[in-house]
Amino acid sequence: MTTALLSAAGTVLYALLGEPRNLQVQEVPVELPGWAADVAPARVVLLADLHASRSDGAWVDEQVRAAIALKPEAVILLGDYHKGADDARNMPMTELARRLAPLRKHCPVYYILGNHDRYTRANRVKQPFNQQGFTCVETEDAQLQFANGCRALLRGFRFRLEQLSPGPQRKRFAPQAMPADQPLIVAAHSPMHFMRYELGGELVVSGHTHGGQVCWPGGKPVYSPGIWSADMLQAGLHPGKTEGQQIYITRGTGTSSFPVRIFCPPELTLLLLKGSGQPLKRS
């Protein structure tokens, strides 16, 4: 009995204090149409779901140092920078922007907002992020130019509740709105709409699910809320509804609801974008 209790206590302590700070770098090779098959990989870092509290300064600094060490050509911040609506718990956005600012010295930094950011008013994030030279891609596309000579368009998808139709967003992602000569990368805090509807983009990068946060060995989520299934929450590459579309879901680096992670360590994602040698399909 004593051994079982000690083992259970050890598991709880690791879930609370160990795994939530066990940052893992996940290298993800992705092939893009419209690029030659022999080009060198482009390097893009994804950082999602920080959920930064006032006591997380050293943790954010660790993530920034790890991201810079990966030598990215672009960094995409995928939303949920806050813990929630409780300002007493949140790291002030001016401080978070300052701690993330070293990224901008090495490469362009692009961002979108998550659901937690909208609880506390979008401008609280946008103003300090913009002052640090970060670019919001929710209303204006960004041109990505890589050292391998290839280009891609980056477009942000504004967060909407999963239960609702994308509505006006669908028009913006219709095939006629896609670039004719380069792949489209979509930054969407939640991947749900791209799993449910035929929306444009060769690659969708998302957070929001935390990979389930509490998982079985192997990374399958223990619990799936609402209209989500465990497979949809799980981190990794997923097929989109649109033909040939790939969706990558990162586990992110923070926690929400409960400050625990089990078989789902925080993730800093390095996308290695390669060419498939196949032409873009545009109608």
C-alpha cells in the first residue's frame, strides 16, 4: 500500500511540476506543392498556447532561447498568450511582448490571437506585439521568402467558436482567394474549421488543443470535450477536408483548466518545409 501511494504521489508531482516544464523540440518535415523537390528545407518555428502567468518569466525566456537556437527563418505565434480573463494571474502583455522580442532580432515574427486573448480584449495583445515589430496576419497576408529561394503566403484565420459555421471566413479561404504561384500556409488558433469544412491552404498550423494535455502513453488524449474527438485533439499531422491539405497541431507550451500534463510534454515546433516537386492545384 505504501509503495502504491508513493508511486501515485510521484506521478501527481511529475504531472504538476515535471512534465509541464519538460520542453521538447518537435521537428516536423512537411512537403509543399509548388516547390522543387531538391530545395533545402525552410525552417519555421511554431510557438502556441503560452498561457503565461505572472510567475512564468523564466519559463518564457527558456522557450525564446530554445526557439532562437533552432535558427528559424520565421516564427509564428499561434495565440492564447493569457491564462484567461483573470488579470491578477496573467503576465502583463507588455512584459510578455518584451520577453518574446529577442525572436524579432533573428527573423520575422507573425502572430494571431486565440480565444483566451479575445476574453481580455484583442488590443491588449496587438498593441505591445506591434510595438515589438511583430506582424498580425489575421487581416493582412504576409509574404514569406526563404533562403532556399522559395516563397509562401501566410494568412491568419480569426478564431471563431467551434460550434459555429466559419461564415464570412469561408469566402476569404475560397480557392479564388488563394495565390496562383505559391503555397498558402494558414495560421489558425483552432484547427476545427479546417477539419470540418473545405477551406483553402496547403498547410494549416494550429494550437488550441494542447494535444489533449492529459494523454495515454503514445499521446492519445484521455478526454475529448464537446464536438471534438480524441483523434482531432491529438498533436501531429492531420488531413484537412480540402484535397491535399495538411493540418499540423502543436501541443503548445502552456496549460489551461488544470496545470498538469501527462504523456503530453510542452512542444516547440520546428517545421522543415520541403518541396514535393508537384504543381499547385488551383481551379
